[in-house]
Amino acid sequence: MSKTLTLYTGAHCHLCDQAKALIEPLLNQAAEWQLEIVSITGNDELQAKYGVRIPVVAAPNGEEKGWPFTQGQVKRLMDV
């Protein structure tokens, strides 16, 4: 299983910027992890799924956490 967190974001989303800033220190502590940022803008399927929930962070196993989330909650996603 790859060690990639996915952050679903949207255009001009200040909460998404906050979420990324919250996640980045965790990635600096766990070098084997990466962050993939996926914009839902222009993707009807992703907009239907995440449109009112962004930012959403997803673990490789499919577990997700919608905003607001804490570093502790993201770290638990990484520990799964």
C-alpha cells in the first residue's frame, strides 16, 4: 500500500490552504509519506462527492476525514 495522503480541495479554498498547512508538518516528520492534492473543480463526480465537505483528507485504505480535522486525526489516518 502506498503511503500517500490525498487532500481533496477546490479553487480559492482558504480552508484547503489551512488543511495543507496542518498536514505538511506531519509529512516532514514521516518522510515516507507524500501528499497528493486533488482539485475537485471541473470534475462532476468529485464535486458531487466532496463539494460541500472540502477539504477532505483520505488515507490509502480509503478512510476519510472531512474538515475540520486536527493533526492528531490525520496522524491516526497515517497510522492505519
